[in-house]
Amino acid sequence: MHTNYHDNLCSNYELVIIGGGCSGLSLASSLCRLATQPEHVPRTLIIEPRSCYTDDRSWCFWEAGVNAGQTDQKSADLVARSWQAWQFSSGSERHLQSSASGWKYHYVPAIRFYDQMEKQIARNQNITLLKGTHVMDVNPADHHIEVVFESGPSGAINEPRKVAAKQIVDTRIPKNVDVSSALLKQVFFGFEVNLDGPHQLDDVARVMEDMRVDDEGFMFDYVLPLNRNSLLVEFTRFSGKSLPPESLRNDALKSVRRVCGDLEFQVVREEFGVIPMGLSSHVLSTDPRWIHTGLGVGAARPSTGYAFKRIQRWAERCAKGVLCDGTGRGFQPDSGLLMWMDRVFLRAIAGNPAIAPQLFMSLARDVSPDSLLRFLTDRPSPRDLIAVMLALPKLPLIRCALAELYARMRTANRIQSWHAFL
Ligand SMILES: Cc1cc2nc3c(=O)[nH]c(=O)nc-3n(C[C@H](O)[C@H](O)[C@H](O)COP(=O)(O)OP(=O)(O)OC[C@H]3O[C@@H](n4cnc5c(N)ncnc54)[C@H](O)[C@@H]3O)c2cc1C
């Protein structure tokens, strides 16, 4: 394995990837997959602080089926479980959906992803994955970018090392991005549990179960029946405030107890996180050789927090750029209309969390599953967009649309006056 190759490091790399998480490993994997010959992959170093990967999360996403002609072999190898039906519920109302053209909701356990990526990278002599190491500094110079890093446990006295890179792809949250400034934060805490007996749930992914509101805002459960005797149950809040995920542990346990009913359960795994929804900052790289990507620069869809498939699409595009003309690509922004709709939607929930269940339930009730899925996975047709707009309650959204327009005009005016001033 080309891991922890501390003594065999070169002094120069064509590409240094900072962070061997979802984005970094996906890029390396796309480079391996898309290169016509393994030796065509540029000499690449991935620097990752973790010394070993654990099953720290699960990635779920919708994907079009064979009928829609978009099955992705790479995802198929990673997927451990798929559902053909999914459900939204609030109070006594529930909407069970499935797709006419074969869309499925897929589940990828992180450890399967990390294992496969590591194996694929290890087969390519040109890529080194350096684990247990974190980047301390990045210094652009005229002919290269210097990357300073340190191996070993943080706090120990370790000698910093340096390599020179032609370009870097940086997957850390950039220093000038303030996650707490996101309109909403999706905060969640979940448990994978084994049950003492079979549960009675249908084979349906409950993607937004029991949407409800309390003094702290909008919340729901997320319930995946992994098999007859095991479940993933997460408790999620959309919060304007920055909440530590740990503060949701008890609520998550209550959700597990509610879902399991009389069955005894054992917790086999925990997962938690905070996903920024509607980050206002844009990272304009001052150096084209230093590409920022990942959650801090728009990897997550603002209105849903889903990021995995978007990261796969970016990785493929970036790898093609590296292989074709030697230049990586940053994250492509969503279309102006989609961004605007997402911000109006988030603004409506942030301003009045009580409306959130009604907004999501209207979409589930009044938009056809295929249209809704194309919208949620960033590929809506004009017809899908109209269907989404027509389904949503008008008055609160018009108010938020005007507020968003006003906010945009103020930002544009501020930028103009700065330009005039400069
Ligand atoms: C628990 C959890 C569940 C999620 N579930 C879903 C889901 O179901 N569907 C979905 O679409 N999205 C999901 N997401 C959102 C998103 O897909 C993930 O957060 C994804 O991992 C983001 O990829 P990334 O590369 O931006 O960040 P990461 O995967 O976190 O990678 C960033 C990497 O940078 C490394 N790093 C940090 N500091 C340094 C340093 N100084 N030097 C070098 N490296 C450094 C980190 O160790 C990390 O490996 C989930 C997120 C979490 C946290």
C-alpha cells in the first residue's frame, strides 16, 4: 500500500491533494479510473490527518435507474443497500413515493468507500496517500506552491516537512469561510442499531419522518431499515444557531426508542455532523494553482445538504481537466435560478421554521416523484422548476423572494461602491 510512505516522499509533485476525505479520495479515484494508462496519472500526494479510516458516516443519494440511462458503475460498487420507495411524513400526513423511471435511494457505508478508494489508489504507483499527517501551511511561490506538513499525533514534537507542488486541491474548509454564517445549519446525530427481533417497518427509506417544530425550530427523524434486524435512525435539526451535534444525542436516542418500540436494541455505530445550508461566502481563489473544494465551497446543495453525488460529479470533471490539460477544476456553482430558489426556500424556513413541514409536504404531495428528484439532484428541467414553484405556498415565499432580491441588490450596490472607491 502506498500509505504512510514517509521515507519515500519525493520533493516535487504535480498535484497535492489536501485532505483524504470524500472529495480528495474521489478525485484520486477518478484520476485512476479515467487515465488511459496508470502512468498517465500525474505524480500526486494526498495528505490526510487520520491514521486510519473508520465507519464514521454513511452517504445516501438518489440516482436515476437503467430506464433513465444513467446508472453509474462506480456508485454501484459502493452501494450496500438501495430502496425503491421513500417517504415524507408530518403529523398524520404521509407521502410514499417511488419513481416511474427507476430512480433509487442508495446507501454507501463510509468504510466501504474508504476501503475501495485506498485499494484503488494503492494500485497506482503515481499516487501516494500519506495518512496521520496534516498540512500546516501553504505558500505559493513563483514556480511552485510549497506545502508544509507534519506527521504524527498533534501535540508531539515533530519535524515539519515540505514538498513543492505544481497545483493543489484543498478540501479543507477555507479559513475565510464562516460556516456559522450559513442561513441554516443541518445538525444531526444518529445511531445504527441492531435489534433483538425483526422490526415491522416496510422496506422504505424514511427520508423526512415526523417533521415537526418546537421552540428551537424545525426537526425530523431519518430512518433507514438496513435489514430486518438493523436500522439507522438519525435526529436532524435545521438551525439558524450553531449547535454542537452532541447536544442532539438524547433526542436521537429518543427517536431510536420511538422507532424500535418494544424491541431491545444495541448501538453498533454513531454518526453526526453539521452541514452548512446556504453559505453566503464565495471563495475566490487568488491563485489559479490553488483550487478549493468540498463542503466549504458549495459541495452541499444549499436546500438539502446532500453532497455526495455532487462531489462525485466535481471529481470527475476535475480529473478530466488534470488529465487533459494539466489543470484541475473547482466546484461549479449551481445555476442562478436554482441558487435563488434555494435561498428563498432557506430564508422562508429560517424566518419561520413553523412553515417547514408544510413546504416539504407540499413538494412531496404535489410534485411528481421524478420531477422532484431531478430538482433535488440539481438537474431540473424548466417544467420541473415550474412544478416545484406551483406546489409551494405562495404568500410566504413571495415575501422571502422579495427579501432575497433586496439582499442581492444591497450586496450588488456594496460591491459597486467598493469598485468605485477602489
Ligand atoms: C456524518 C455525515 C453524514 C453525511 N451523510 C451524507 C449523505 O447521506 N448524503 C450526502 O450527500 N452527504 C452527506 N454528508 C455530507 C457530505 O457528503 C460529507 O460531509 C462529505 O464527507 C464532504 O466531503 P469533503 O471532502 O468536503 O469533506 P471530508 O470528507 O470531511 O474531507 C475533508 C478532509 O480534510 C481533512 N483535513 C482537515 N484538516 C486537514 C489538514 N490540516 N491537512 C490535511 N487534511 C486535512 C479531513 O481529515 C478530511 O478527511 C454527510 C456528512 C456527515 C458529516
